[in-house]
Amino acid sequence: MKFKLIIALVEDAKTDIVLDAARAAGATGATVITSVRGEGLKQKKSFLGLTVAGQRDMALFLVEEHRATDIMETIADAGSFCEEPGSGVVFQIDIEDAIGLESQVAALRNVLKEDEL
């Protein structure tokens, strides 16, 4: 079974919405790293040398490759990434090997069999 790592950088207010949407689309779990920081095209405004910016979270999803695109598009829709500039970004990368996913692989095999029927 092949996997993709989906990485979503999300406004912290939308993290739970994105996690719920990803799970509904087939993600079997996630890891969330809180309080990450980044910059886009425009630098954030500062006040007395302190940057004024909302917090972001990084959500990591290890998903079966055939479901990755659907999950990624669902995340983007849930987070309004295309409608609201600066609201988030999501991308995927290939995973060569993964260890420790036995219970998830068993569940994914059952789901993939159902999809084939």
C-alpha cells in the first residue's frame, strides 16, 4: 500500500473544521503542530516591532494514495483556501516507507474493497 503525506497550514480557528472534513473524506488520523508561523506575498503589519498575525496550525495526514487528492480538495474547501487569501495552503508529498500503521492499513483495505464493489 502506498501513502501520501498531506500537509495543511491552517488558521487555528479553522483547524477543527479541517480535521473533521478530512476524516469525513477518508483520513484515518492526523497530527497537529500548533502555533506555526509563516509569511505570504505581503509581510504582516507590526506594532512597536511586534508582528501582528493570527496563529496557524500545521496538520499532517498520512493517507492512502488513491484517496489523497479527494482529501486534499476537501481540506481546501473546508478551510476556504481558494476563497479567502491567506487562509491556508495544502499540499502533498510521496512517502517511500511507513512503519506503525498496521491497524490503519487493515481498516483501509476494507474500505478499498468496498470502493471496488
